[in-house]
Amino acid sequence: MMTIRTATMQDLDSIAAVEKVCFRSAEAASREELEKRLQNYPDHFWLQMDGDRVIAFVDGMVTDEPDLTDDMYTNAAMHREDGAWQMIFGVNTIPEYRRRGYARRLMRRVMTDAKVQGRKGLVLTCKDRLVPFYASLGFVDEGVSASVHGGVVWHQMRMTF
């Protein structure tokens, strides 16, 4: 049965495994970074479950900073629960579950939750090839981000409520 829920520390190994198969090592969060994120903002990890298996997740901190910066990836203490913007650090789906709408479903849940929580909106960065996907959800491409995370060119995209 497919469900969406927020994470607990018991999900760390599953989350780390999904992260590892979804991103190149230069881009992927380490197990230690994911653990710090879970310690600081577990309710900002949305997990797509197939029964007991984590097949996809979205995570990111909340902040008053309007732009996603590289230091946010490694400094989980920057999270402010009452912040204006929900940052999205990763939209991860394991390969055998891709192209079935799970990322879209997860992002819609994140958007709904952020709206209910009174956020101004959401901010994420993505590679060129994913700009159309996020645009289809209502995100606006703000151009190439200042981020150099993983040595990749990223576009910053924003959804304002």
C-alpha cells in the first residue's frame, strides 16, 4: 500500500540508501548530513512508502532566507521552524519506481503542507533537464543559481503562494 508520511530517526538508513542511488557522490548528502537534518527537522522529510519500504522522499529546511545557499545543505542548524520559505534539497525516487508520478505526488503534498504551515512558498535548485518538470508544478525558473553544489550548474526555482 502506498502512503506518504514524515520521517523518524529510524528511517535514516533507508533515506541514506535512497539518496545514494539518486545522486552522484559529489551531490549526495552523506549519512551524517542526513542524520543531522533528521535531528533538526524530521517533519520536513516526506517519505513515499510502498508498504514498509521508502521508495522516494523530499527533504529540506525552513528559513527566512529567500535563496537556497550551499551552506544550507551541510548546516542543519540553519533550520527555523517558523521560517518563511520551505527549501527543497532533494526530490529522490529510486530508479525502479520512477515515471509513475510519485515525485509529483510527493511535491504536491509538500506544497500543501507548506501552504497550511503559512510559508511564503518553496525554493529549490535543479538541473536544466528538470526545469520543465518543476515548471509543470507551478515553479518559476529564476535562472542559474549561485550554488556550485557538487560542481554542477543549478537553476533556482521558486513557488510563491
